[in-house]
Amino acid sequence: MKPRQGSGEDVKMTCTEKPAAAWLDILTAQLEAWNAKPALRDVYTAWFREIAAYLCPGISVEIGCGIGRMKTVIPDLHAMDIVKTPWTDMVGDAHRLAVKSNCISNVILFDVLHHLPFPLAFLSEAFRALRPGGRLIIVDPYISPFSGLMYGCFHSEPFSLKQNPFKATAALCTIDPSGANQAIATLLFYRHRRAFRKQFSDVRWIMQKRFAFFAYPATGGFGSESLVPDKLIHLLRKIEPIFKPLSAMLAFRLMVVLEKSQNA
């Protein structure tokens, strides 16, 4: 399961491009939005609980912990980011995890994969670090016709569905912690799923889904005001399961749970 993109020198750049102070300013703004928007907290907390339901017993590490809100649901989580912040337990680069092989039970990425310029390098590292039977849990944007339109019009982070992560020799997004290609997870787990299964053939797929149709975009996320009152967002959350058959057309998020082979 060796990455086919990016050299070691390329990868080292990913944690040196953005000053810690600038990154902290971004996170502080996110924390202010979190504290000010109850509906946003409710949506994310429900997602955190679903992640918790898929965890194996043992050490769990969240890579790219941001403002560290997942710990409100998973208190014993080890939180990692690229720079030291008030919410980190450790500092490191997702492409080069400073941990021994076969020592972690769960690796979690929440809204982080689309910021990694070399996702295949990360995946190889994650599966190296996981113990046999350990799980990699990823939640990231999904680019559907509806979400693609909304992301393109109202979201600052770009996306491109034209890239093939399994043939790329260059970075899939800018080499900067705030750089992004929101389509990376869609490309890896949907558009090029067959190539993923071929390259990571000993990985077991526990769960894969597309979700988040109306309630999440209605919150306005971390960067905008809520589009509707909180009571209506609560109602939207209740009725969303009705639209599950249309997830390929409507979804704003995807979730995958991948398990390392017991024989690895």
C-alpha cells in the first residue's frame, strides 16, 4: 500500500507553510461560530456520536482536530494538528505520523482529508499506524449536483472532480494547511473506488454513505449566518432520512469506515 504520488520532501512542506498565529486566528473564528450557533453544534454533535459508534476499543487519534469539539463526545480522544493550539494533545503531519506501526486502534479525520495534498501518502501512513483490525474513519465533503452548486457559489474552498488521485504525480491541492480540494473524498471513495480497492486490497469496507442534505447547509456552517431559524433546522434533521434514496444528488457529506486486515 505505497503511495504513488509526492516525494518525501514534498510531504514535509505540508506542516511548514502557514504560521501558527494565522492558523490560530482561523480556529478562533471557528470556535466563536460554534459557541454562537446551537443548531450547528447539534448537527456536528450528532455526527460525532455516529463516529463514536464505530470505534474499536483502544487508542483513538483525531488528525486535524481543529477546535477539538469531538472530545465533547469522545473524551479520551488524542487530538493532533499541524501546530500547537489550546486543543491539541500532539503535533504532527498527517503524511508522516510520528507513531510506531500497528499501535493505534482508530484514526479519525473529520473535514480534513480535502486539505491533504497527498491523500494516498496519508492513507498508507494511517494503515501503517493502525493495529490489525483497527479502523480509519473519515467524514468529508461529498460533491453531489446540489452540494457542488452550493459549494461553488457560497463556499471559499474550491473543488475539482477532474483529478484522478491514483494517477496524479503532483499535489491535489495547494501545499498549505488552508489549501483544499473538497472533491478529494468523492474521488477516492466514489469516482475511483475500483482503483482504491485495487491499491488497498487488504482493507475491509465497514461502512460507506452519503448524507447531510438540508439541515447542515441551512446552518450556514462556520463561515455564514444560519439561513433559517434553529427550529426549522431541527425539523429538517428529522425529515432528512426520507431523502436518503436521493443521496447521490443531494448529499453534502460522506462517511467511510475502513478496517485494516487482521492479517496485516
